[in-house]
Amino acid sequence: MPGSFGNPHPAVNAPHRPAVIPSPGWPGALHHPDRNIVPAPIDEHRAAAETGKPGIRAWPSRVTAGEAAMHAKESMYRFTIATTMLLAMGGLQAADKKAPTDAELIASAMRAAPASVAKNATIVVPGADGTMRTLRKGTNAFTCMPDNPATPGPDPMCADKNAWAWLGAYMAHKPPPSGTGIAYMLQGGVDASNTDPSAMKPAAGQHWIRTGPHLMIFGADAAFYDAYPKSATPDTSVPYVMWAGTPYQHLMAPVH
């Protein structure tokens, strides 16, 4: 199954949304929660009497319980703000590193198919709401998607019209349409299960199924798939059937 879809749950493929945070140009409390706490007003005459040095604005030698509670509360408030900002800034930096440009997404998608197919294909990417955003309008029957960062390995995909309709039915949990379709994954792909179309991760004790460069055939007659292995742990170096016995069975054919 194409790893760019991975699982019929659009949220898995939704692009990461950057965090919205306040301006980082805040005071030194960002680095130390107590740095900007201003001491309470001091009675200079009392300070002079206690220190013997006129004009010394020392921190009071006697602090009431109310003052101590107030300062502790202010310190905790500043610490909370600082921690929240640092976490948000770290999340934004991570988002910046993970968010590719449209040009990078197009280049990733085009690596899924032979150049003669990819150069004229439509390029789309799943949006935050699960709908597809068109990055480039094509002129042939193929539609390509870039790598899905939620899966452990590069897995861009290019599918023809019939294969795209098949994939749409799979994502919507509907019966696949009639008609044979083909899709390319020349960067390879990974799948959570060769038997369960809804698996989001490998079952306990199992591992991701990694298939090298391959193409897929959807919508063929059952007799066609009966000619190929249907193991739960397939030899991915030869053609095999994924999700055998389900409405979503299809052939995985390595391209060497």
C-alpha cells in the first residue's frame, strides 16, 4: 500500500502547523525568572539606621510574610511565562525544519515515477483538513504526492486516474471502483501490515514491511492476484499481494 497514504486517517498526513507565540523580544525573565523582579520600596532612613551607611538601598532586612508570598508568586508567574515561551520557540524551530517548501514537495513527488511520467503529472499534497492542495497542474493522467514524513522512510507516490479513484475509496472506507489502475513508488515504501488495511503501526512483535522501488496494480480480477504470494510476512524482493482477501488487495511488484 502506498506509504504516502499510510492509513485511512487524514490526520496522520496533515502538515504540521507552526505554533503561534508572542514576540521573543521579551525582557531578561526569558533567561532567568527572577532577573527583572524589582525590590519593594525601601525606607532609606531605616536602611541607614540598620547599615550605618546613609543612602544604601539594600533589600529590607525584615520581610513580612505577605511580602514573601507576593515575591514568590511573582517569581513563579515569571518562570511560567519563560518556560512557556521557550517551549513554544522550540516547537516553532522544529516546525520550521520540518516544513518543506512547495518546490521541495514537488521535487519529492516527482521522484516517485519515471521522469517521463512525473514531468507532466499533477502534484498534490494533503492539507490540514485532509483535502488535497494542488501544487502543480499536470497534463497527463497521473497525480503524484510527496513523501509522507509520518512514515519511517521516503514514500512519494504517483497514481493514474483509476488508481487514484481506488485510493480515494480506500481512504473513505468505501468499496473500490471497477477498473484496473497503476501507481509508482520508485523511492520505495513502508507499511504497518500486509494483512490489515487499517493498521497504523506494526502489531506487537512485528516490524514495518519495507518494500524497495515498486509499482502497484489495483482493481484486477481475483484470479490475477491468486497467481502471487499472499504471506503476512512477504518476500518484498518478488511480486506479492498486499491485504489479500480484503476489498483492498493489490499487487506489489518490485522494480529492479
